[in-house]
Amino acid sequence: MIGGDGEQLGILSTDEAVKMALERGLDLVEVSPMARPPVCRVMDYGKFKYTQKKKQGNAKKHSMNQTMKEVKLRPKTEEHDYQFKLKHILRFLQEGNKAKVTVRFRGREMAHKDIGLEMLHRIIKDVGDFGLVSGDPSMEGRILYMVLSPSPKALIIARRNREEARRLQAENGGEEKKNAESEEELLDLDDDEDDDEDEDEDEDKSKQESQQDGGT
């Protein structure tokens, strides 16, 4: 049995362990049921669950949701198209996403699968240390494909970019709030000026009415 502070309390009967937990106002939790004898620990189970949930939330917060992006090639893809699609693959990886690269064959092109394989190997070389190959290229019908996952280097870039985007969003939100407050102040000033003008008009009208009454 393990105490609340991690101290070893030795082997106790179930009744003794339960009594000790109750005396301390804590719970008796079985942490290693397969051990012989089973290992239990005295702890605040509610606090333990809360701590675990908080850790999971923090881990989820710092984790990156990955989506699969597909880039399609053909055995006859020209160089400028190849470079254009390579840029997309690098961008996807540096955004923290996976990239599925496919080469589609048509008709007699199926006799030249080696061309598609060479293209995928070239992609792997050109992506460099931004991507990791998830298994060997595979053939599915008329499509040769492979999946690239972001490398640790690409994930660092993706995380940095997302943090920068959040920072800019927060700053822009602050600026928008300041602008809104400034607009409200201007509106208040306009209202005050209108009130002053109304008071002046009322005062002039009263004077005119007094002069008319005096004249009669």
C-alpha cells in the first residue's frame, strides 16, 4: 500500500487499508490490480481526476490537429507544375498537416509505373527534412501514392506560425476594441454638442417670447 505522500506503508489487509484511508479523509484507489498482492494508494480521488483532466486539456491545447491534404501528379507532369505542387506540399507540412501525394496513371501509362515511383522519390528528396515518409509508396488501382507527415522541424515552424497568428489576432482585437471605444466617445461628444445646441435654441426662443410679451 502507498500513502498519500508516496510513502510505502507495506502490506495491509483490505479492512486495514480502508480504515486508514477513512481516518485520513481520503480514498483508497487500486492502482495496480494485476500485481500480487494488488497495489493500492491513499489519495484524494476527486483531486486526482481533476489534475488528470487538466493535464489532458493542456496536452490537447498544445497538440496540433492534423488534416490530410492531397496533391495529385501525373507521370507527364511538367517541371513548372511539379515545382508549383512541391511548394504546396512544403506549405502543408509547415502548417502541421499531412500530405498525400498521388500519381494517377491512364491507359498505357500503367506500363511505366517506374516513372511515377521516380517522381515520388524525387518528392521525398526535395521535401528534405520537412517531411517523414509514412511507409513505402503503395499502388491502389491506377493510383500510386505515399503519405508524408510533418517532421519535428516542420511542426516547430507550424507551432511558431500559429502562435504568431494568435498574437496578431489578439492585438487586432485590442485595436478594434480601442477604435470602438473611440467611436463611442465621439458619439457621446456629438450628443453633448446637440444638447448644448438645443439648450441655446430654447434660451433664444424664451428671450424672443419675453420681448414679444414686453412689447405688448
